[in-house]
Amino acid sequence: MTTRFVEIDKNRELEPQLVEAADVIKNGGLVAFPTETVYGLGASALDPDASKRIYLAKGRPSDNPLIIHISKSEEAEKYCFTSDLYYKLAEKFMPGPITVIMKKKDIVPSTVTGGLDTVAVRCPSDKVARELIRLSGVPIAAPSANTSGKPSPTCAQHVRDDLDGKVDVIIDGGECVIGLESTIVKICDGNVSLLRPGGISVEMLESVCGKINIDKAVREKLPDNVKPQAPGMKYRHYAPEAKVYLIVDDNSSDFENRAVKFINSKIEQNPKTGAMCCSEICRCLNGEYIKDLGSKNDKAEHAKKLFAFLREFDETDVTEIYAVTEDESGIGLAVKNRMLKASGYNIIEI
């Protein structure tokens, strides 16, 4: 397959630039496109064969459900059974980086939902994404546009590295603003459960709907015999080639000093050791392969840099990587969640 690349000028009218890609979606093809979170690999959510092509292109397990993307929050009515709670969340956070899981309607094929009777619905804020959905005339099923298991793509080059020759079109809409996949919540019996953290934090959710349940899979590995309720819950994700070890902040006063001492000792033993952590720790490290996520107080910057840094490590000859998490407030929980999965839950106590 020859992949066509389309570079979008956001200062010009979008429809003429996207009409051909929308036709590809209508005809059952695959289009990688930008969102505010990460790049998505899209196909018609109403075409069972098209959704199967997504799984094939990514090498994605078939029980890992897809998210369907809509251009307006009220379009969810066509595809699932909504509720007042859905509209409370939609009014506050849509368009934006939130996905809501609800009971699906028959119009949505089971190949899209991984065989579940629920469907994950999202209305992205990226104007290129929403215009592509509108022109396609169908909801677009889209996981991240990467080879399954690798770090999610935050720019078109990442998509090209993974999927060139496997998809029909790659749309280059620049770098993603947030850099981590959407927050996923499930509505059931009037309650909200967080299944995957993202740009909409626990604190933001609770300001709208009160106390929420945080699923164990946010912080713990899902057992092999458990079927995932949402994308990103079960399988190893975001992993570079080198082994990742995760050092978790224990809130002690000397944590940063101990982290510096520990990582420097690893670098001294093996100069091909990489590290990825906040500026306050990075500036005290001696190695060649150090990735500075930004100030420990700027977790949004950590989120934006994380996946790109994991991919950059693959361009080096590092043999092991030590990542350090900060506290879980705000988007910090989402950053920690992605680091846990990138490391395969390989946590180091220092």
C-alpha cells in the first residue's frame, strides 16, 4: 500500500484540504489524523470490515476496544444510550480530551467495541479532527496511530515511522497540544468510574459529578484473564526498546537527592543508561542520555514530552532507562499511569 501524506494549513479553509481523506473514510479506508491528545488511526465506526483493518494495521489485540469520535457531543444519541450525567460531563468538557463509556446501540458493530455491550465516545477539540469527522458523515473509530505497544504518536513523523505503507492517508496537523490520550470514564447506574486518566483530571471530574471511583487498573496491572473495559487498560503500552525502570516519588523530604544518587550510580556502572525526570533531578545527573521533562511543578509539560522522549530513546543505544514520577495531582496521575505501563510495572524502590 502507498500511503498519501497531507500537510494541513490551519490558517486556510479546512474542507478542501480534508475532502479526499474524508472520502477514504467513507469508502472503508484508514486515515491517521491529529487530535489535541495524540494522533489517531481512523476508520468508519459503522463499518465492521474497516475497524478490522485498524486492528490489523496496528497489530492490536481484538479484545481491546476502540473509541468512536464524533463532531458534536449530541451525536452520541445515535450510537449509545446517554444520560443526564453524560450531558453534564459533555457541557463542561466537550469538545475536549474526555471519553465516556455508555451502553451501545445496535448500529455500532461489536468489532469496534471488542465484543462489549458498551461503546466509548469522544468529541475531540482539535478542529482538523472535528472537520474530518463532519465531512466523513460517520463517527470515526480511532485508537492511537502507532504500532501496538509502542509510544503513542504526538506528531505526524511518529505516525509515519510506524504506519507508512499500512494506511491510506496520514494527515499532518502539527504537534499535539496535550500529548497523552484522553481521560476515559464509564457511566453506570448514575456513577462515574475513571478507567484511564488523561487531560481531564480527577479533581476536574469531581467538580462536576462529585466523588468518582478510580479503577484499580489505573495504578495496577490488569490480570490476564480480565477483559478490558476501555482502551489502554490491559496490555503493555508506550514501551521503547530499552527496559524501563520506574522510580516513584515517596513524598519524603530527601527523595530527589536519593533519586539523583541512585541514577548516577547506575550511569557510572553503565554509561548507556538513560534517565527521564524533572528538571530539578536532571540538572544533577551526569549521563549522556538525560531527558528533561520540565519543572516538577509543570506536569502538563511532562505529559507533552513523555511519548516523544520515549521514542527518542529508541534512536540511541541506551540499554536501560530510569524514569521518575512526581505526585498524582492534576495530570500527574495520567503521567504516572503511562510510565507504569511503559515500564511494565517494573517499580524500583530506592
